Amino acid sequence: MEKYGFWEMNTEFKKKLKKGAIDEARRLLYNMTQLYPQLNDNDLQGNKAIIHNALALDRVVVNFNLPYFVEYAMRLADSDWEGDRRNGRVIPSLGQRITNRLMSGIAERPEAYIKAVMPFFRKALQHNPSNKDNLRHLAQLYVRVKLKTQAIALYKQLLQRYHDSYLYAELAELVSEPQLKVALLCQAIVNQPKEAFNMGNRSRLAELLQMPEPTRAAYEIRKSMAARKKAGQPLPANVERIGRILAEYTPVTEAEQQLFYQRMAPVADAFIAH
């Protein structure tokens, strides 16, 4: 690799990655970071190349050490925080893309990881303080440090503007009142058009409904089990257990359950509005 300069390594990195030569691509990116201090990078294009390559590897390498590249992310130019529109769709900026990857699953990350990424997340909040993803990341950080009230307030703020299924589902995890959990999970299901992404929501709803309304719970667990079977996924132990408990019940019809979702909607809306 010593025969390559920084930009030659960058070109070679893309070729190796395209071929699936992941280990060689990783070595090339490491060598780029070693050469970077000697690079004349006044326009920060070399810095940007390293971040692009790190994100590319993060997509294909399990547990890739993306926090190693925080120092490069901290040097992003202001223009790298500007999103773009293509064919009517908003394309997140480079800064937001690396923020979203670094903050993924932040509520379960170890303390050392959080310490490593927090300086960059603070920078991301400065650039995009009202960004939906950043507010969600902040809410998850509140969950991480057991500031549940603040997390709930942020989720309410988000759901007053957006109706993403995952926002309803994550808020349902934070509330303790059973009927409210049910109402929020109903909204999560209604706002998720892809059944493959509703498997977890349906099994959680079935668990909540199995005692008070077993025929509704039977509907939800069977839908969850059918979706898992269609996706070729094994049944988790808790889903299998609920399925066995509810096997003797005749599920409500699709129309009856849709009416139930409609009845639960005002409960969720009232909570979110206040």
C-alpha cells in the first residue's frame, strides 16, 4: 500500500469495497487516516472522503468502530450539514447521516461509547436543533439517563408534527398506564404500512390485550406470527407462548379490529396534545 498516495488509496478503497474485499478496504481506510496529517486539505475534501468511506464500511461491517472517526466528523464544513432535495425527497446531509449512525441504539450503548460520541452530537444539535432524528436521539439519551419525563415530552413534541410508527411504539414503551400503551401501539400499527415491521408492535399489543380482550389479542398474535412465518423468521419464545395461550380463542375480524384502532386513536391524540 505504500506506493499509493492518499487519493490513490481513496480510489482503490472504492474498488475493493465494490468487489466485497472488506478487509483490504479497511486496511486502505486505516492507511488513509495515517497519511491524512501530511495531506494539504484546506478544502476538507480529504476529511470528507474519510467520513464517506467510514460510513460505507459501517453499512457492511458488524460493530464497525465508527466512533474512531468522530475527530474527522468534528471538522465537517458548514456545507456538509446542508441537506438536499432530489425528486421531491429530502436527502440528509453528510453530517446528519453520520449523526444518525453514531446515535443508533444510543439508549443501550456503554458509557465509553456515549462519552466518545457526545461532543459530535452536541455539534449536530447546534446545526440542526429541530431535526426529527436529532430530537429522537436526544429523547433516547434521556431514556438512557432515566429522565423519563423529558423523554416523553420530546416524543410528544415529535408526534405533534410527525406520525411515524416507530415514534408511537417508542413512546408506548415509556408510559405505564395500560390503556395508553394500547392506544399508542394501535397508532404504531395503523401508521406502519409494511406488515413485516409490525410484528413486534402486534405481539406487544397482544400481550397487553390477552387478559382483558383475548379475542383481540388472538387477532394480533396471529397476524404477528403469520408475518414472521412469511419473512422466514423463527418465533421468539414470548410470541410462541402467547400464541399457545390464545390458541383456543376465535380472533375478531379485520373490520372489528380496525374499529378498535379508531376508538383508541382519540386516547393517544389527547395524551400527545397535552
